[in-house]
Amino acid sequence: MEYISHSLAETESIAQSLAEHLKDGDTLALYGDMGAGKTAFVRGLIKHLIPECLRLVHSPTFALVNEYKGESRAVYHFDFYRLKDDDDLYSIAFFDYFDRGGIIVTEWSELFDDLLPKDKKTVRIEKLNESERRIYADFGD
Ligand SMILES: Nc1ncnc2c1ncn2[C@@H]1O[C@H](COP(=O)(O)OP(=O)(O)OP(=O)(O)O)[C@@H](O)[C@H]1O
Ligand SMILES: [Mg+2]
């Protein structure tokens, strides 16, 4: 599926509608350069999945992971940007999150693509100009 977004709000609303197709246990890998709109996309997802956590959504660049927990669902939002190698991924216990049954979303997925689940869903965001983005979503169905 391919979309063209003309604004931040449109990227959020595209994410909001794609969020309907995410279920517990899914991994969603986000790809795209700095400022592409990955964190914006996560805001849209959370708007749909756990709206009460919307105010908590920000780039987890320093925290490495943000956890959004609603009454019946959880989303674990990772940002790999500052991680250097596989050891770093183990030291933040990334793989333990797969046993928790929530939805895992990763920014800067290109850095550890080989270590992500084979059946992951993917979203690639390409910056066309200041305000436009091309968004390719592969949800495998
Ligand atoms: N169509 C658009 N979709 C998303 N963001 C847009 C769009 N047009 C402009 N922007 C701007 O681009 C920026 C996207 O920032 P965001 O933090 O979501 O990017 P990111 O991919 O998470 O970057 P980083 O790699 O630094 O984490 C925001 O400043 C936003 O206002
Ligand atoms: Mg970000």
C-alpha cells in the first residue's frame, strides 16, 4: 500500500487507519531518515490504539524505549538510533519484549533489520520535500 502525505496531520491519520490492522504480538518496523515522520506515525498509531497515552508519545531516542499501556493493550516504542551494535540491543533487553504479547514498533529499523522478526510489518517513509512524504506500508495482507 502506498500513500502520499501532504502534512504532519495527514501522516498521523494514515497511521491511525493502518493501526486497525495491528494486533498483539505484531512487530512494526519503521524506516526513514531523520525527520521523515516516524515518531509522527507512532502518534497516529497510539491515537487509534491507546488514545489515553497520546500525550506520552515522543521520540524515545534517549530513553531507547517508551512503553504505552492501556487497559487492554500495550505498545513498546523503540528507537535504535543511538545503539551501536547487537550487544546494545541485548543490554536494553529488546528481545524480552517479544514475550510480553504487546505490539512492538521500532524507529531506525534499518540498523538492526536482520535481528527483527521475519514476519514483521513494515512502513517506509520517504521525504519528498519539506511537507510531503511517500509512505509505503507492507502489512503482509
Ligand atoms: N507530511 C509530513 N508527515 C510527517 N511529518 C512532517 C510532514 N511534513 C512535515 N513534517 C515535519 O517533519 C518532522 C517529522 O518529525 P518526526 O520526529 O516524526 O521524524 P522522525 O522520522 O521520527 O525523526 P528521527 O529520526 O529524528 O526520530 C516534524 O517536524 C513534522 O512537523
Ligand atoms: Mg523519531
